[in-house]
Amino acid sequence: MTTSAASDVYYDPYDVELNADPFPMFKRLRDELPLYYNEKHDFYALSRHVDVNAALIDKDTYSSARGAIIELIKANIPIPPGVLIFEDPPIHDIHRSLLSRMFTPRKIQALEAKIRQYCADSLDPRVGTGSFDFVADLGAQMPMRTIGSLLGIPEEDQEAIRDFANAQMRTEEGKPMKAAAEGMSTGDIFAQYIDWRVENPSDDIMTELLNVEFEDHEGTFRKLSREELLTYVNVVAGAGNETTTRLIGWAGKVLAEHPDQRAQLVENPKLIPKAVEELLRFEPPAPHVARYVTRDVEIHGQTVPEGSCMMMLIGAANRDERQFAPDGDVFDIHRDTRQHLSFSVGTHYCLGSALARLEGRIALEEILKRFPTWEVDLGKAHLSPTSTVRGWETLPATIP
């Protein structure tokens, strides 16, 4: 298959220079090769909103059971039970229903005062200093403390847990993610906390998971096994840290580039929830997700064979002018962004979406309250070295 052989259109998820600004290439993919094939890495890719949306919903054709990252799918390594994003129904639905009890609207809203305090703890020391790093000073702190509190991880250990979770997604230039080469982490780092919670129950996710009883896919009523518990906690810790950190970083960069819209948010904070949605659409922290193709499927007049890897380019779909008229490459906090795909859609719609939105809203409210203007120093900023999550490792800014 040589879908792109006659074209100079080339997309490579490992190309650091390309991924610094993938959006011009995403537009070319949408316009010229809506079904793209990369011969070097042997994967297909969809870039138009209608195609990505349909593929994400079609769980039978596009399976998550081998992973949602190209490296994992190709490695075909065992996936520990409980990694929700790497499962298909019915097992996925059972595991998801257990975790969904931990992320009810009531429980999420109850976190607002705590999240606001975490933001204040990070931001207040920067007032009057003339500088502020959106990632190091806030993005890497508040989400870590929030998810640590939810799980029941002691504050003194939260930084180490965050770094462990993030390291699982890191890649070196041109190399696959660590988990593909070494196997999925079992979450053993959390064992001591689970053992402690057995004897010292508390009002946290870990305690709830220890005690929950459910009917598994074989019809057996039981509690979670130790392996499942460790995996669950590992998944929640990773998902709760990295993406929200990147969202805060992108807020710093994009709003600095659109000072007129930033000023509108300062003047009318009620616009902030819409701004968070537009930030998620415009710079999605997870710009793509992959699936294993379970059967031959016809797309744009061509056959994608069973056994292929299909990459859904969420970052491309989110800027498709066919969906977000008139120009998806324009940042506009007044845009209707209800159909963006940054939290996925269908079976794997993000369980933590309400928490991420809450964290994003509060972070922006607290930043703008203290720093209505800023300039980012891109010369000293650094993009995160990972092929799975796109965002800033550091984003220093000067503040009045």
C-alpha cells in the first residue's frame, strides 16, 4: 500500500521538528490524503473530523485491546487488566463502571475549594517576582496534588509518583515509548499505599477500590485482585497528571499570543469555561490515538487491511474547517466547540473530563486574577519529549 507515495505529504509522530508545529501538515493531510499511509513506521492515519469521529465510535473495527499507541500495538505485549484505555467491551465496560463511581459530579465539584487552594499555593509566591513558569510553577504542581489527594497518596510522595507516571510516557527522539520496549508497568510503586489503606481506610479512591464488589465478565461476584488494584491506581495517577499539566502550559502560550482575547477573559471571567474548551480543541494535549484494525475496511476508496495500525489524528480533526468553520486554525474563545475530540468520543470518552475542565477553569481564573498580562519566553521554553502527549515541559513567562 503506497497511499502517499506520489506526494511529498509526510507525517511522522517521532519527528521532533515536525511536531513542534504539526498543524500545517495536518491541514495537508486533511486536504490531500485523508487516508494516509506511512511506509517507514507502517501505520495508517485519519485526519478529517468526520473520519476520526466515526473511527473512535466504531469499537468493533478499531480495537483498543492491544493498546492505543502504535508502539504498544506493534509490540503486542500483554496488557494488565484494568488499563481502561487499552480494553474493549465487555471487560472495558465493567472496569470503567467501577472507576466511574470515583468520578461522580458530586465528588468532582467537592474538589473546587481544594483545587483553588492548590493554585493559590503555587501562584501567590510568584506575585511581585516578575516571572512565572506555567508548567514548573503550576501545571506540574496543582494536578499532581489534586490526583494525589483523590487517590490518597501522601503529599511528600506525590512528586515521585508524578515523575514515575510521566516517565512511562516519555520517549527519546526517534524511539518508541518505554512501555513498548520494556512491557507495561504493573504499578508496583503503589503497593505500599494499598497495604497501608487496608489497615487505615480513608475517604479516597484507593479505599473505595479496595472495598468495591462487582460482577466480572465471567459472572463472578468478587473484589479487585491486587494486580487489578495496582493497575487501576497506576492508570488514574498517570491520566490525572500529564494531560492537565499540558493544558495549563498551552493556556500560557496561546493566550499570550492572543492578548485581546486574554483581556476579554480578565474583564469577563464567565467566558473562561468556553476558553478552556477552545484551548482543548486548538492545542489538544493528546494529539493522536491509535487502534488495531480487526477487519479489512474501505476508507476513501481504499482498503485498510486487517491487522493494520490506524492512527486517529485528533489534533488534525480538531482543526478541520469542515467541522469548525470558517477556519479551524484560528483561536476563538467565542467558538462553538462542542464537537471537539480532545476527550475522545464513544466507549473511551475520558472519565476524567469533568475534573480536567474544573482544573483548567480554576487555574485560568486564579492566573488571570493575579497576572492579567504576561509574555512567554519561547527561547527558554522546552517541549515535552514524548510521542504520545504534546505540550510544554517548561514555559517561562515575564509578568508585571
